[in-house]
Amino acid sequence: MMNRTAGVLKMHWRDKWVWIYVPWVVLLFSFAINVIIGILINGQENINSGGIASIYVYMFIAILIVQAQTFPFSLGMNIRRTDYFIGTSLMCLLVSAGSSAILFLLSVVEDLSDGWGVNLGYFYLPFMSDLSPIARFGIFFVVMLHMFFLGFVISSIHRRFGRNGLYVFFTVLLLLSTIGSFAMTYYERWMDLFIWISHHYLELFVWMIPLIAVYALLSYGLLRRSTVS
């Protein structure tokens, strides 16, 4: 089992472009544009771009691509579904940990350099000022892992139920979102929600941890019963 799991890890590691290079090229390109803008305005205004979200969006998309390309190949190489799930999950953990460590270090440099000398807030988010270094790294790590496994469970739904399964999933999701939005508007609860989030936003990151576990269990169960095609 360990040899097959290690084989899945090696398979993913060979595709460094998808797992490592592309997300950082996208992120650093966005970062460079923001730095240039800061230089052009001589750092006279604070810039809070939110561009760091690009790497998280990419990680969500990456696992969709990776599973579509590697799952049928793995089964064709007599790798069990369980080994594939464990190996892919370990790769997600390693990439998330490594990327989060780099993001954390960049946030430290950004803080010490007064926003790279141009008042740019890119890696160091405002709410992090009162957090310990471990907590700041933990937020980077948990959010990235959440995006990975959210993409993992969605791609597993497609693997198990096909295109029609995804249609049903997104239709139900859209329906629930519409009903929820209508209820919030009808009972005038939007402001209460925003106020609650402003006071408890750190708890949202904590709640991502059990969500990650749920995504992982669902992904595993769906892959166990999925087709190869």
C-alpha cells in the first residue's frame, strides 16, 4: 500500500507546472503589477489589492484538472482508489504547507518593509496585525487546504455521477442560495450577518477545519464507487 501511495505522490510531483510553478507565476505576476502601480503613485495611497486570492482560486481549479488527468491513468496502472485518494491528499497537504510557509514569509517581509516601500497590502492582510505567527500561517494553510478539498469533492462528484450529477449538484446549490438570499432579504438580516462576521471572522477559519474533513470523507466515498471513464 505504501509503495502505491508513494507512486501516486511521485506521479503528482512530476507535474510541477500544475502543482507549483503556474500558481506562483500567476500570483507573482499579479503582485508585480500592484508593485508597479504603487511605484507610479509614489506610495501616496494605501493599496489593498486582495490579489493573494488568485493562488487560492487556482488551487481549487488545479485539483479539478489533476483528478481528471490522473485518476483514470492511476487505475489503469493497478493503483487502488484508496491509494490514489491518500497519495493525492498527501500532495495537497504538502503543497498547501509549502505554499503557506512562503506566503507567511512574504507577509512578514511586507510588514517589515512598510508594504514593499509603496504601502502595498498584498500578503499581509489587515486583520492579521493582532495574530501570532502560528495563527497567521494557520490561516494561509487552512484556507488553501479548504480550496483543495472543495475542488476535490466537486471533481469526485463528476467522477461518480458524471455531468448530470454536477448539473444536479449546482442546481440544488443555486436553489438553496436563492432561497437563503430571499429569506435574508425578506427578514432584513443581511446587516446582522455582516455585523456577526465582523466580530467573529476568525471563527470562520476554524470552522473550515471540520469542513475539510467532510470534503475528504465525501471525496473518498465517491471515488470508491466511481467509474474509470
